[in-house]
Amino acid sequence: FFVIMADTDGKFAALENNDNITAEKAQEYIDEIIAEKDSVGMTGNLSYCAVKKENGTLMVLTDRTAEIEMMNKLKRISLIVGIISVILISAASYFLGGIVVRPLKDTFEKQKQFITDASHELKTPLASIKLLTDSILQNDMDIETVREFVGDIGNEADRLTRMSEKLLSLSRMYRYT
């Protein structure tokens, strides 16, 4: 810190504790501080406290360059750390989101495949029943052939019944898991 004394007209009178400041520079500080009209404040990198006395104004100035530079470094570091944190959190969220969603995606794919397979399995006996009933209705057949076709229709109907029972059992299992 250093002290500058100004007379009642605001002219440089004395300087203590700093041999590096010229009278002209001291006068610049005096003019800036008086123009501010605040007893405490900042001018450049210097903080000041001004006290009016009966023979002039006493001003104590402290160099805050190191503190200001430290604050600027802290701002830059905080900004860099913040940006890196956001990038890392975003990457982790994307990666973990993929891990969490993958089992659901696999489950939906398996369900889709199951529905396709079940649909195909149900169409086959239905197509056989349809073909056999059309054949019975459109052809003149002997009773033995009709009995054979009706037996095949019954077998296909039994097969459909077993498949629907298995599907119901599966749906109950999924409901309770």
C-alpha cells in the first residue's frame, strides 16, 4: 500500500511508501479518486480509501493486481472444468442410456419375433382346416374319405387348442413376472 496526500484544492502534496510513483502519476490518482466522489472504491487495479481532513485529503491505495489476476484465473479454470464436466456427464449419460435401453430393445425384438412365429404357427392349422372343409364341400366323396378329412380337421382343431392353451399359459407367466 501507499499513501497520497492532496491539498484542499485537490493538488498533489505528498507521497509515502512508494518511490516508483511520480508526482504526475500521483496527481492522476488524485483526480480519479476525487472525480469518483466515493470514499472507498477501485481505480484500475488499485483499491483506495479516501479521508477528507481540514488541510486536504488523505488517500490510501493498495495494489490488487495479484488478486484480480487470481480471480481471472479462477474464472477460466471454473469455466474449463464446467465445460469438461458437462461433456463427461453427457458422454456418460449417452453410454449408460444405451446400456439401459439395450435390454428393452432386445425384449421388444424377441416379442416381435414371437408374435410373428405364433401367427405363422396359427395360420398353418387354420389353412389346413379351411382346405379340408372346402374339399369336403366341393367334391363328391365317399363316406370314408369324408371321415378321414373330418378326422384331420379335428386333429388340426386340437392342435390349435393346444397352441392357444400354451399362449394363455405364457401370458399368465408374463403377468406374474
